[in-house]
Amino acid sequence: MKALTWHGRSSIKCEEVPDPTIEAPTDAIVRITSTAICGSDLHLYDGFNPFMKPGDVLGHEPMGIVEEVGSSVKRIKKGDRVVIPFTISCGSCWFCQHDLYSVCETTNRDAEVAKKVMGHTTAGLFGFSHMNGGYAGGQAQYLRVPYADVGPLRIDSDLPDEKVLFLSDIFPTGWMAALNAEIQPGDTVAVWGCGPVGQMTIQSCWMQGAGRVIAIDTVPERLAMARSAGRAETIDFKETGVYDALMEMTGGRGPDRCIDAVGAEAHGTGSIDAVYDKVKTMLMQETDRVHVLREAIMCCRPAGTISIPGVYMGVADKIPVGALMNKGLTIKTGQTHVQAYHDQLLTRIENGEIDPSFIITHTVPIDQGPDMYKTFRDKEDGCIKVVLKPWD
């Protein structure tokens, strides 16, 4: 089958790899009809994750048609149309029983690696390194789906792929980001990053009762989308200082809730800490550029909440922990517990409350995937979200 595979920093290939097969009675094989490139895929493309191996199949935002199921799979059957969450969860461990699917304690085949890095294992993830189980991803024509009675979301309507595909990751991620921000009715929420997750976060903030959403980025197309589709006020951080702008916009108090939808590769144009991070990452002395997190801590109003859906990889420093503690801030983070939210979010799509397809700017055959990784990373051609078609 065709698949996109990782071969080192800035090196993605579309090549033939073996078709997946049923390996356990709980497995399913899904023929992928649509899949997407996620912002967190770019962390792999840019070489920020040290646990990748050449030939790893990428991708964690797929959907398709069930081709085959293992002998113990009961909830889905051949011919069903399904969206696949990026989190691989067993459904029966303590964490899954408490709807904390992204920290499932049984599905990470590289649990010992994760424990050495983080103290505990977390769930296996599709297409996201050998610290997360080394599972082949969904930027391919077929995907093996473990624990198929727990993950896949069956789509019984005739809604097009583009409207439901993002239930695999970025829509639930934006939803959980807003939930973690603990938004109260009328709150002012600042969202750093207007990429795909940022756009879904903006939508989710409104649906959860925000009175005002302020979006921060510097890419014109992203800011325009945040204003039009997201109805957000915007700050271009290349044009104005974010702290000063937010203080002016909030009467000196600061946003009630701050959301870091950027993660490990934050840029801070001209800021001293951003230069510091760049040098440190080049010298392999830290893995993550945390300019946005520092800025959110400084900007958030006292006793406010910071939510972090943006993916971080390892270690960073110069975090203003004094401001964090003395201002009484709450920080909530995490990979998304997709299975806890996807049913209710599908209902919102079916009811016409939101159409997530507004975010798509490019739809191409999977063969063009390597070029689209670069286009997406370099923010060229107005690229905000790429959908790949494995069979075109």
C-alpha cells in the first residue's frame, strides 16, 4: 500500500509498505478514505521528537471504511464508515474507566521508554514515535486499528468526510482545550496560535460561553480566518507587543483564560527569550521553545487559568514559575481524551451547530503529501489545513 513515511528531519516519502493485517482479536483493518496532516506532525517533520525511526508511517487524523475485524470485535463491522481517534485506548484500565483515554496505561508498547522520559506511560498514539508505542499511522491506504471496540466512531449519516474527519483529533482537541480553560460565561479568552487546533479552539470557546475571544498569530491567512470564521479579535505579534495589547484590550486586568495552541515550536519575533530558546535547541540543551507559555503566564489575569493543548516534547527552562505561583494561576494540559467527546461533537456537527470543514485549504492525493508537509510547515500558498486522499 501507499503510505507517508518518516526518513529524518524534513524528509517524508510516499512509498510502498506492507499492508497491515489483523494481529489481535480486538483489531480492525480500515481502508482510509481521508486523512490529514496535523500541526503536531510538523514536530516530527522538524526533528523535534527523538524517538522516530526511518520508515515509520505517519499520521493520526484518519477515517475510512472497515474492511476486516478481529474475532472479538462486536461494535463495528465490515462496511462501517468510521473516524479513528488518534489515541489508542483499551477501554478497561482505571484511566479509561474514568474517561481519561489519552493516558490509558495498557496500550503503549514502549511504556518503559515513556516512563523514563515522563515518569509514567501514556496511551499509544497512531503515527507518533516510539515513545508512544511505535504504531503505524493513518497517512496510508490502510490502517490497523487496535482495540477497535473502543476507538472508532461510526458515522451513520451521509455527511461528507470533510465535515467529520476532524473528530479524529483537532475538533476534540479544541473542545478539550476550552474545557480545560474553565471558561465562565462572559470570560475573555486569549488563544495563542491560529493554526488548525487554534481555529477549533476559538469555535469551542464560543460554544462554551466565552464573551470575547482574542486570537494571536502573525500569518495573515490564519488571522483572517480567526476573524471571519472565528469572529475573534486578533493580534499580530509582529506588529504589536502581545502583553501591551492584551492589557490595553482588557483594561489592564489581562485575559481570564489563556490557551497555548502552539506548543513546542513557538516563535517570538525579536524577543530575547525566543532567541535564547533557538540557541538552546540548536545546542540540544532543551527540546522545546516555550515563548508562548511564558507569555501566557505573564499575560493571564491573577487567579486565571492557562490551558495547553499545544504539544510539547521534553524539557525547557526559563519558565516564570514565580509569576505562575504568586498570581495563583491554574494550568491544565493533556493529550486529548478523544473518545470522551467525539459522540457529543458529532451531534453538534449533525445539528448544524458547526461545520469543521471551513478549515480545509488544500485537498490532494497522498502522493503529494511530502510536498504538502513543506508547504504546511512553511505556511506557503495560504495553507492552513491539508487533507490527503490515499486512493486518488
